[in-house]
Amino acid sequence: QWSSMVLISDKAREINGGNWPDYTVPFTKGMAVCNLGRLPEAARCFQEAIDMNPGFFQAYVEYDKTMTALRDFEACRKMAQRLVDHGGRWVNAWQRPDHFLSDPALSSRPWYDAKDFPLARALEAGFGAIQKELRSFHEGGGAA
């Protein structure tokens, strides 16, 4: 079936005068050739999809996975920077998760301040008691 998807994608391009009719077509071909183990070709397809639609997040994710498998980390970061510059989901090219939580309290940023999280404040406030309990546990040979 993957080979058929490649043929269909190529035929769509041929019928459209050598141009992709829609950004989803090179993406679909990229997914197919990726599953056929043709990673460099898959990366080119994902890049073409991104060129056609710079906000197509899933194409960035698949490109990143493909280039990671090819161990070209610099290409990963450069492409991620395109999405950052475009204003997509990633805000830093060094942090490129392929998913995001739907919790609006968490945003894509490298560090959070503990004061913004009640649990973190409670753990910090209880540090002395936690440390004392842990030392007691270790001094007692680890048995409760």
C-alpha cells in the first residue's frame, strides 16, 4: 500500500504539470517513502510540504523525526527555527516536542518559576522535614 501511495502522489504531481496540487500530497508521499525506509526522500517531501505551507506543523514533526533518524541534527534545528520564526507551536529550535499538552497553564518555554506552582512551593517549604526523613531512612539502613 505504501508503494501505491507513492505512485498516486507522483501521478498527482505529473497531472498538475510537475507541481504538487496541494501541500498534503508531498507530505503523504513523505510518509509513504518513510515507511518504505527511504528517509532522505521522505525528508525532501516533508520539506516541500513545509515550503508550500510554512505553518504545517505535522510536516515539521515528521521532518524532525526523519532527520533525527538520519542523525542530521543541524538540519533538524534549522528547520525548527523556520517554524519558530514563522510563529508556530515551537518557541525555541532546541525544544521541539512533537506534541503539546492541552493545558493552557503550561506553555512552551525552557524554564518555569517554582512560585507559579503550588506543589513546588509546598515541596520547597517542606524541604527540611523531607531531608530529615530521608536522612533518618538512610541511617536506619533503608528500612521503614
